[in-house]
Amino acid sequence: KQEVTQIPAALSVPEGENLVLNCSFTDSAIYNLQWFRQDPGKGLTSLLLIQSSQREQTSGRLNASLDKSSGRSTLYIAASQPGDSATYLCAVKTQGAQKLVFGQGTRLTINP
Amino acid sequence: GAVVSQHPSWVICKSGTSVKIECRSLDFQATTMFWYRQFPKQSLMLMATSNEGSKATYEQGVEKDKFLINHASLTLSTLTVTSAHPEDSSFYICSAHGLAVQETQYFGPGTRLLVL
């Protein structure tokens, strides 16, 4: 059974800092891994999708990496801004399965 | 990009009533839709997977007679919370998966249910 863990559960940093969010998964036979952002009381916004054959994906100040063999992914946020404050969720799609398995999320606060 | 809508965005109802939530894929055909439940400050918990034209597959611990799912077309799935009770109060989110296997899931904005 796939399990996804995100560390830390919460993170607070000053504006302008670079930061890394971590995601680990137990079953390396994944189809893809996705990072989402969720603002309070809102739905999910997809940030980056990494296919199992890829090592990383970049979008603006965001960079996500994938190391399938070690069961890890990181989300790197450069030059953080107060608008980046949200909960970030990592989700894994295992091969042969339709559903996504979510981590518990990291609540990020960027202080002005 | 692909858009998924949910209706209503929030609902307040009395205990014992039934509530229907709609999930629509607006600009693509969704062969599979997923229903999630999210409690405050917790992650998403998958409730069920529904494929168009067939019965939904429920996750362990989710009562299928309590949470009725219908996926009658490629653009619409509905979740009905029957005889709702205060413990059913939660944030319900749907997602839709397109025809191509490599496609991601597209998430709706969520429906907040409060049962009094």
C-alpha cells in the first residue's frame, strides 16, 4: 500500500528566502508525482507534474525533483513571497492504479 | 486548461436531510471522477472512484449507502449525502480524469457542507 509523507508539517520563513519542501513515498513503482497548492477553504491548484521517467520539472520560481529509487521528491521555492503562503500537497499515482495518494501537506507561511 | 466545477460551493442543511453535490468537467470528457473529503487542517481522503456508466468503487470504511455516487455522463458526477448528520460536515472535493492515461486529475473548487 502506497504511503506518502511530507516533512515538515509546517514551515515559517521570512520573505525572500529560498526553501525546500520534502515528500517521500514507500512504493517506487509510481506513474507520476504531482505537487499541489491549496489556499484555505479552496480547492487544489496543480503546480507541477513529474512523470516517472523525468527527474525534474520547473515552473517560474518553482522546481520539483524526483528520485524514484529513493522514493523522494522535493519542491524548491526560490525567492519566497507572502503570496506563496498556502498548504502544499504532494500526491503520487502508482502504476496500475487510477487514484492519487496524498501526503498530509506542509503549511507554509511567508512572513513579510 | 481543463476546468472542473462544483455546485453548490457551500450548503447548510438540517440533520436528517439529504444533500446533492454536483461535479462537472466543463471543457473535457471525464471517464473517471473521484470524490474526496477533507477535514480541517487535514489532507484529502479519497472516498470513491466513479467511472462513467458503472458503479462507483468505494474506499474502505466509506458507506456506499450513505454517500451515493452517480456518474451518468462523461461530464457529470453527483455525490448525495443521505440523511446527513453533523459528523458529515466537511469539505468535499471532486476531481476528474480525462481520456488519456497520462493525464492528471483536475480538481474542482470544493463544496463546504455544514449539517446543523
